[in-house]
Amino acid sequence: MSEASDIYFSVARKGESISREKASKFIGLAFPAGSEAEVKEILGSIRKMYYDANHHCYAYCLGPAQEIYRFNDDGEPSGSAGRPIYGQLLSKAISDTLVIVVRYFGGTKLGIPGLIHAYRLAASEALDDAGKTEKVITINITVSFPYINMNDVMRIQKEEGLELVAQNFDNDCRVTLGIRKSREEKVKKRLMRIPNISTCMDVPKK
């Protein structure tokens, strides 16, 4: 596995856009979000902040492959708001991100094509304003070994630049190391060359 294969992108920071379409005001907001609980929290705060708005439409993607996602029209005609916002996350290949577009109705109906354009534009500009940041998929490896092998394990940890996630030194030693996904097999092979050692793969983390 190449290093490029364990990289994906999220927004670097909060992004914002403001646009108008036939007197309606659209506020686009993009946020980094690492879980659905965080999405729910951000949505709640935005609804309170813009309590007087007519609609709070949104979409989000989570995970390296954008595998967790949802979009919502919040009262706009079906497919006219949430889906265009979601489409911008897909086209820009951005995950771990929530985009909300707040609409203040200006009195003139825009029709389905007009709504799609307005929500797409607001989402796109908010994402552009937020910028992109690179994220790396990592795997946690838990290593068990006798104390006599401590120096061997710690040398590999240092040489490979591995994160020391957790450690426990009783009769037997146990450490959890954070490893870049693309380097998992190489590191595991090095570790397994040490006598009396065992490894097990934990849940992937980002």
C-alpha cells in the first residue's frame, strides 16, 4: 500500500459564505466534524444562532471513504437543498465535514432549479473558504512481550516514528502503537521478528 492510499481530506477550519438570490439570503457554513454526535451538536448551536431563519439545510460526510453521510432539506422541496450541498462534498472529495446552509426567505419563490443553484453555490463557497487539510488513516497495534524485549520494541517505536498510544508494564509488558495504515505490514513484520512477542490489531482510528 502506498502512502497516498491512506490519505483523505477534510476542511482545515470553519468556512462561511453569504449570497443572495432574488432577495433570499443564503449563509453557507462549513465545519470540521469527526462524529455524528459532533454534527448534532453543531447543528443545534446553528439553529439557536439563526433561530429566525426559514430553513437550516445541511449535509455531512464522515470517514475516509465518505462512508457515513446524510443530507436534509429542512422543509425545502425534496432534492432542492440537502442533495446539492452533499454533492459539493462529493465533488470536492471532502469528508469529516458538515455543511449547513441557512436561508432567510426574501418573498420570491426560486423554483427547484433556482434553489438547487443557490444551495450549491452557498455550499461550494463555504467549503472553499474553509480550505482543505490532509488526514491520515492510522491503525492501533497492541504489542505484548516479556520485559527483556522492552528495548527491542522501543527501538522500533522510535525508528518508525510510531505514536505511543498506551502502555502497561506488569509481569508482561503491553504497549499500543499508532501506525500509519500504509506502513502497517512493514512494522508488524519488524515486531514479529522479536522473540516471544505477539501483536493484535485494534479498531482503526483517524
